[in-house]
Amino acid sequence: MVKKKKNVSEIARGEAEQPKPSGDQFPPNRYRVHVSYAKLPVMEELEKRFSGKDNVSSLFDGRPWERHSSCAKIDETPGEREFFVASVPTQFFSQRIDTIRDALAAHFGGLGYRFAIETEAVTFADAQPGLPHQNWIYALGSSARSVGDLQCVTVLFANGHNRFLGDDWIVDDLDSGCRLLLVRKCL
């Protein structure tokens, strides 16, 4: 039997062949979510979904988002996606996001996942409202510029019963408490 080689671009986009979970069961920290790739809702709608006005970053006011190179040509056909809330590998602790993002993309791309983009992060948060976010969950697949022209990425977290759709500067460090929101097509 000849085994098909995986295309590097397929791996980076999270579309390479992967073992299929049996039935509808997924391993821990993995979730099946339907993603429409529709335009993000207006700020007022997001504020309703995330417990109030102060719980949504101003980055979600309609400004443009830039894709990380690993997410430049993702398949945005609506459908089921497998999300993985992954721990940051120890070799990446205490390092700035902007200096390790490519290495993280390659690491998780080798496992068949890619970073989630902002629309996927919002969809994931809507589909998993009860998921405890005691750790910040970073979606590194896209970024936007803050008022001070700082590049920021999407972060999901919670504080008690309040959920947040936040952001963090791309020059900040990741540590053992951080999680990454990864995605791939369901097989």
C-alpha cells in the first residue's frame, strides 16, 4: 500500500488527513462546532452575547483583521470544524507571541491543526458558552490594530458568570496558563 504524502500547505491549513474519531466522540478538549464564516455581528450584538458592554474588546467594532500566514488561504466553506483547546508547549513559555507564532503554527500544523481566526473564535465561544475559561484562550490566526496601533489577537476568557471576548497584545508572553484555540475540518 502506498501512503499519500501530506502537502505542507494542507498541513498548515489543518486539512491534512487525520485519524477520524469514532462516532461523535472527541478526545478531551476537542469540540465539534458548525462554522458559517459569516461576517461578525455588530458590537451591540456581541455585547449581548458576552455579558455586557465592557466584556467585548473594541477590536470587534468592525475594523479590519489581518490573517497570519498559516491562515491566509483557509477553506471558509460553511461546515463542521473540530476545535482543540490546547496547552502551550513548554518550549514556548515566557516568549513573545510575535516571535513564536510561526513556530507554534508549524508545531500544531504537524498535528493537522491551524490557529483559529476571529470569526471562528466567536463561533466557538457561542457554541460552548458553559466552557470554563479559567485560562485565557488565544486565537492566533488573525490580528487587528488597537487604537494605539498595537497589533492584538483575540482572547476568550471568563470571570465567574461573565464571559469576555477580549484581546491581548501580540508582544505579550505566553505561559503555562495560556491555551490556544486550534481548528481543522471535521473528517
